[in-house]
Amino acid sequence: MSELKNRVRDQLPGLIGDLEALVRIQSVSADPERLAEVEKSARKTAQLLAAEGVAAEVVRAYDGAPPAVIGERQGPEGAPVVLLYAHHDVQPENDPADWDSPPFEPVVRGERLYGRGAADDKAGIAVHVGALRALGDDLPVTVRFFIEGEEEVASGTLPELLRQYRDRLAADVIVIADAGNWDIGVPSLTTSLRGLIRMDVEVRTLRHAVHSGMWGGLVPDAIMALTRLLATLWTQDGSPAVDGLVSGAAADVDYPEDRLRAESGAEPGTSWIGTGSAVERLWGRPAITVTGFDAPKVAGASNTLVPVARARVTVRLAPGDTSANAAIRLREHLEKHVPWGARLTTTLVDAGEPTVLPAAGPAYAAARSALAEAWDGTAPVDMGTGGSIPFIAEFQEAFPAASILVTGVEDPDTRAHGPNEGLHLPEFERAVLAEALLLQRLGDLARR
């Protein structure tokens, strides 16, 4: 066992303890009532970095904006500069009754640490801290940190933060620890990500509600019109029916049926939608989902024709598309298919660009070597992801000369954003070792 591997193993219990302390902080950025917890999370993150010799501080784009943490620890003169990214805010826990243990009380069951943010993405912070601890005084590169506090609410002030702190964030290599691995025991580098748009779609058919017995059968109600409109978004097999959305290729990776069933949580009788291989549908093609619906609840519903109804439509964009194109195409489709002359209103909520990362060059070679060593010789998979990390495109624009590496600690059963989110601790240990090895290799490149 290498000396560095021994160091990682020795400091792992303390590192997990620090991660548990972060998980206990309810840093739900989407909840206005827990903004103080987001602030607390930022301060705790800065303290963890400062304990490793990082000159860390909490910053924000303007007064009242979400808190980010930036910092720097200098390496040898002339060494490469590596920016390490993660985010300290988390998704809402939703109904705690769906969890097997309280979402903000971290608990280890088997080989997993459970809790909201245990993987996404407070584990990313812990990986960065763990790599520094393992390297100790032998830091071969200059490291800079950007730990965001609003990733789960679309990174609204990120462009302004990049503008204000550009000189303190500029780097030769950017490591974004906010993704996952192909499987337990198989590391990955994420090289493509879908983008997204979210659009609110409102349909109105009446100036006010009316009695369904008096007017039903003549006047279309808003729910009737909206559901008929939404149904036009898909073809018979479930593929997107919106013309003009881009589709692309995906890596030639087999996704076994048993894994698809287990990891997706699909019921045994549920059939898949779309066409093509599983990874093509998940990584290289668009997808349309209705993620919210405003209409009267079943409980207490009256015999009334509803005048207005609204849905939130999310479109995942394949690499090669743009959010501007998708928004135009979706609006055109909705306007063309709105039934019975209903009044249609569309509002673009937010958008993020898809990303393709050029997986070549010395930084990628160093990353693949580090991952393979940390995973006992298993070569990493270059994979896509169906999810979106829109800020990566903003990093590409701000730092076009930097190599961007997207790594992570999640695995197919992490359940990020869902109940019982969990971190596989043996994989977490390997991720810490891999990042420490990567920093070593990047330092070696500069000395050649």
C-alpha cells in the first residue's frame, strides 16, 4: 500500500466526521426560511479549508446574495494552478416520512453514509479537504477554491461572481467534483452533460369558474385544454414531438437492463420510452417532462369548470443544442397545438446550456492515471450524464484555456435529490485518493 493511500485511510474517520457536521447544517438554498443555515454552511466550509492552510473567505455577488467560499493555498513557485469546485447548498428533503432516518441526521448503515447532501455535494467539499490533508506539506500545485452556495437554485449570481473574482479563480485546470461514477468499482470522467430549459405553460378558457353541470359539454375547461396540449409534446413511443430539438451521439456503453430497473426505481411493468440505446436516450437526446401542475386538489374539488391551469415543462437538451433554440421550438409547438382557441401564456423560468468537454490533453491523462490507480487498476469510463450542470459552460467561457475535469463521488444508487440520499464510503475513500494523486501528477507535469 502506497504512503499516500495510507495517509488517506488514516485520516478518513476524521474526514467523515467533518462531512457529517456539514450534513447536519440544513443548507437548503431554495427555502427562504433556511437562509441562515446556508450562511452557516458557508462559514463551516471556510473553517474546514482554513484549517488546511487555505486563505478562505465567504463572498457574495452583492449584499444579500447567496454565500460562496473562495480561497487559495499556494504551492511551489511556478507550479500549475488548480481550481477545486463543489457546492455547499443542498436540495430540499421534501417529506421526511419518505426517509429511513432523519434527512439531516447523518447515519451510517452498511457501507453508506445517509443524509441530505452526504453525496450531492458536501462530499465534494470533503474530497477537496481530504486531498489536502493527505498531501500535507507536500502540496505540489497552487490550489484555489470555489465552493458555491446556490447551485441547487440555478447559480443565479455565478456570472457576477466569476466577473468580480476572475483573477482569484483563474486556473490551468478546473476540477468540478459534482458528478458521479459509472458504477461502484468503476470510476468515471464526465465529458458531456445535457442542458435544460424550464417553461411555465398557462392555459385560460374562461374569465371565471362556472358550474360544470350548466356549462359542461359546451365550454372547454382549462384542465381539459392544458392536458390535451401537454399530450402533444410526445409521440406515441414517448419521444419528444417538438420539432427542431437537437439529438446527438452517446458513448458506446452498455447499460444492463437489471441496472436500469434497479437504479431508476421503475415498476416491473413500466416500459421504457423513446428509441435507441439507453445511454443515447439518457445522455445524447432531448427529454421532456412535466415537473409541476397547478390545478385544484382532488380533496375538496367542486363540480366546477376550472378557468385557468398551469404546468411547468422541463426540457433536457442534448449536447449540441442551445437553450435559445429549445425555448423557441417549444413555444412554437405550444402555440401551434393549443386547442379550442384557449389563451396561452408561456414564461421561461430558467435555462442552462449543454456541455461537451474535450477529453484530451495532459490534464485528462493525469486524471485517468490517478483514477485508475485509486480504483486498483480499473480504467475510468468517459461518460455522459442526463443531468445538467449549466455553470460548466460559464466556466468554459470565463476560462477558455483551462482544462475542465468533472469528477464525483456519486454512484448509481446515491439517490441524489431523493429520499435516502447516501454516500458509498469505500468509493468516497477512493475519490479522495484519486484527487490527491491527480494533484501530484499535475505538479509532476510542470517539473518535466
